[in-house]
Amino acid sequence: MPRQTHSPMVRALGALGIAAALVAGCASPGGSAADGGAATDGATTVDVTVQEFSVTPSTDSAPAGEVTFSITNDGPNDIHEFVVIRTDLDPAELPTDENGAVDEEGEGIEVVDEIEEIPVGETEELTVTLEPGGYALICNRFDEDENEAHYQMGMHAAFEATD
């Protein structure tokens, strides 16, 4: 039987296919770029409870990078919001307006992102990318009927993104 020979191009493509299969076999699902895999879900999830009148994260820090806050409004009566603010200020000492709500354009703070309305009993998620440093997690609603600034009522917590 005659021996089959393949052109150099066919041999090169075959070798390339084998190399690709080997690389794919070495990558672990969900691994990080550092260990050779693709980072498919590198987010850290932090559960947060908001209620009259507190903001309570499940932890006070997370690794810098993508962080998903899963925020549950335990009420019992009020709609709340959730604002992530980058700051070196004490969360209880943020600049406020005449109503006692945080001045979101005030000196020393940078609003990263927010969810404006979280109804009682519901859970919302907010995914943000955090640089290393200090943050404040707040509810910044002002209830005109009750003349209440939720921030001044104690709805704030310190949070840190670590290296």
C-alpha cells in the first residue's frame, strides 16, 4: 500500500490544532488569568441589609475589583436606596445639604453607583468595580412627609476595598 504524505501546510495546521487542544485542556473553568484560566466570574458578592435605620453589609471589606452588592430592604415601612461612595471621610461625616441628605457632589466624595429605589421586601443587585481604598455605603433618601434624611438617621456603613 502506498504511503500517504501530507503537505507542510496540512502538518502545520494539524500541529496547531493539537496545541490549541492542549491549551484548552489546561485551562480550568472559573480560574484566574494568573493560573492560566479565563476569569469567568471574578466578582465578590457582599450581602447588604437596609432597614429603618441602618445599612448592614455582611462584611466590611472585599478585594478590590468587581464587587456585587446584593441589597435586601427589610423595611419594615420605607423604600430605601443604596449608594456606593468612594471617600476617605468617616461615613458619619459626609457633607450634607440643608435637609441632612448627603451632598453627592460634595468635597471629598465620589459616587461610584447607586440603586435609587428598593421596595420593602425586595432584593436588588449592584455590581461595581472598586479601586483599593475607603468607601461609604449609604441610603440617601429624604422623606419630605416625615422630614427624615435616612442618612442622618444612621443609614451608613464603612466599607473597604483591599489590595
